[in-house]
Amino acid sequence: MRLLTSSEMAAVDRETIQNLGIPGTVLMENAARGVATVIYKYVEGNSVLVVCGGGNNGGDGLAAARNLYNMGYDVEVVMLTQPEKLKGDAKLNYSILSKLPVPIYILKETELFEFGLKLRDFDIVVDAIFGTGLSRPVEGIYKQVIDLINRYAQKVVAVDIPSGLSGSTGEILGTCVIADYTVTFAYPKIVHVMPPACEYVGEVFIVDISIPEEATSVLDTDRFILTFEEVAFLLPPREIMSHKYTFGHLAVIGGSKGKTGAPSMVAEASLRTGTGLSTVIVPSSLNEIFEIKLTEAMSIPVEDENKGCFTASSVQTVLDVVESGKFSAVAIGPGLGNDPETFEFAREFIRQCSKPMVIDADGLNALAENPEILKSKENVIVTPHIGEFSRLTKLSKEEILSDLFGCAQDFAVEYGVTVVLKSGRTVIATPDGKLYLNVIGNPGMATAGTGDVLAGVIGGLLAMGLEAEDAAKLGVFLHSLSGDLAAQKLTQESLIATDLIKYLPEAIKFLKQKESSPAKNELPFVTSLRECVGV
């Protein structure tokens, strides 16, 4: 499902109306019916107060008020602008509504006390003040109205986005409405899914307002929410004559003193994802630890001169092991350590290795000195968190967090790699410029080792033969889904990284059951964001 900014949505609207010929009144009517449908299906109460601004968002509110009146609700409307200032479809819907027995009040600044009292009398308040076009902080009577709604409304349904939020960036433009439900149109917007704004939208519903997919031809960015449909059927089939090498062999290169857990989790996660074999290539002085820790996964020790880490002299030995063995992919970096010789080893190995590869943790830190190495690679996935990405790009954390999409996309395109930029909202960027945002997972996953598990899941999928983009999408989705399933049983507070490995089978089972039993529901005029994601 596409994820748009407000300006992109405006461009799609124009294309739909001007070139495809669907009148704006049709789009507004469908939007209004969607708002009324969400209220009817999901929000308890019989009385509705619709608060309308002067633009198309206010027009949506006026049309929704009419639809709610037709459905039998006790409806009143409060206008924050003079009716003669309305234009186009908003003016038309005001004209229609004014002919019906629906009270319409024009709010004056001297009547704010009475407005506050009125808010208490209604079960539901519809926020139709500002839409996605707002670009500056609200002030004056608008700010006072929003403050009163937040203070006195029982349930708030926002039309398109809660008033006071930026439709393009997820910023809070001063005061904003705190919604219990948000009903948006055609496609979700960045504001609905990116913090901090997403914490103010409540439950999000998307309404099909009859905009054809062809209208998105005007967009110059392919940005999507990662959904079940994007990852369905990517897992390789299991045929009767399959053997362990059918499903690949992952080489995990990592480990140093005090950091033997990270590569062990990578190996175990890859096996739980379905990889046929997983072998950890480790410094020889640590091998006894790995022999004890690992059961299904194997280990290959490499001489380390008893330093407890890889050295520059390890490069050729590890390359020979990987290139001459039956390995189908490599995961390098977890627990590698930050010794200068280890960094030299990692850079040279990555430069020379020809296998599909996921690079994580200290493998990325080693590349920070010379990311140009990546430009010579194919089928490579890098999985940085914000700090690692800052070191790779020389951008500040603040710069990255202010533009996750742009920063990830720029790096992926410039260096020809697939980027999995890990944060509370993980972004996947591909070398051809596509962007995917993961909206599942939970804060309980913010704990040591979950990134190692993700590297194992993605590395395992690479080893099974998936291309980098598919391995990244499916890996991120499975990893987050297992985190959600684990948190349901264990709580977010008690979640640890190995719990994600334990719940990977449940996540895979969920996907396979959903693949074999596709839902046959009514046509999706209104769907929740969670339903769109598919979990």
C-alpha cells in the first residue's frame, strides 16, 4: 500500500479530477460516506458535533454531517468560518446541508465558553477543521477550539488527519487535536504512521474514494507501507525431495571477547527462519565457547593468535573457507568487535567476498572509514541502527531522524545496496529507489540482541536464495511479527532477543496460514490500517 505526503496526495487528487475526469464532488461524497461509515461501525454514541473549517476538510465534514443525519444521528455543525467564504465542493455541501433540519452555528470568539459546554453534550466530535494542507502552527480561535476539543470531547474522529499536524512530515505544528479515530482517504499519509504525530491519530481507517491506481503515475517516489501482500509467498516451497542444502548454508562471521552471544543468535535465527545449515566462523581462541553454546549450528575456528578477535591475517583464511565451501550467503559483523585489525579484516573480506551478504553491527562500523567498498558489491543488505548509519553517512542522528526516507534512499541508490534502517519505524530502501516502511513490531524489541536476530533472519533468507529486496522485506516483517507475538504472551517489558527466535515459528505459521486461507470479505470501502497491513 502506498504511503504519501500531503503534497503527493494533492497531486493525485488533481490527476484524478483534471485528467481522469472524476469530479471532486464524487471524491468528497465518498470521503464523507467513509467518515460516517467508520462512526456507524466503530464508535459508540448517537449524537455527533461536526466542527468544520473553511477548506475541503470542512467540506468533507459538512457532507459527513449530512450522511450521519440520513443515518439517524442527532447531528449539529459548528463552523469556524463564514459560509460566504466557502468555495467549490465545500460551498455546495454547505448549501445542501443548510436546506436540512441540521443546526449550523457560526462560532464567534466571544462564544468559546458556550462551545466548551456544547462539546460535553455530544457523544462524538468530528474534527474537520484542517486537512493535510496545513503548513504552520495553528493560532487564534483555531488553537482555542482545538484546546477545548481536547479538554471536553468524549470521542474524537478526525477527518483525514487531526488538525494541527503536518501531513507531510509527522511534525506537530503547535497545538493539535488528539483523536481517538482518524479517517483518511485513498492512501495513508506519513503523518498517520511516523512519530511523534502517529501518537495523536488513534486508530486509523482508510476509505476507498474511487481514486484509480493510474492517478499515482504523477508520483516520483515509490514509497509503501510493508504489508502481508508484499511478503506473501516469498518463502521457498518445501518439496518432498528437498535436502538441507536445498535451503542454503549461511556463514556467520563474528564474535570477539565478551561478544559470543551475537553471532550465536544470528546462526540460531537463520535456522529458525528455514535455512538448511548455519555455520559460525569464529576466532579460534573462542571456539570452545561456541562449541558449548551451539547445537544445531556448527563452528569453524580461524587462527587469531590468542587475541580473541579476527586480525588482518585472517582475511585469506576466511575467504578460502567461505568461497570454497557450500555457503550460499554470508552475515558479517555481529559481535565482531572494534579492534583496528578486526576492522581492517572486515573491510578487506567484504571487498573480496562474492557471496550475497548482510552486513550488520561492527561490520558497518568497519565500513564507516570507507563505505565506497560497497559500490563494487551486488546483492548486499546493510542493517544499521541510527547510530551506525550516522557513522556510515557522516550525518548527525538528528538529520537522519528528520528524514529517514530520504537518507535511506540516498544511501541505497548511491552505493547500490539494500538498506534496512532500523528504528521505531524501520525503513527499507532499495538500489532502484523504492521505499518500504514497517509499521508492526513494538517498543519491547528495543533490547540488546534483537538486531542480531534480524541479521540472522535476513541472512537466512539470502542463503535460501531470495534476492536482497525480498530478503529484507520478508525478514523485517517476520522479525517484527515474532516480536509482536512474543510481547502478547510475555509483555513488552519482559521481552528479550532470544524470545524473537522462539516465536519465529509462530510468525511463519501465521503467514503460511494466511497464504492458504485468503480472506473473502466484502469489498473494502473502509479498512483499518492494521487490516491493510494484514496482521
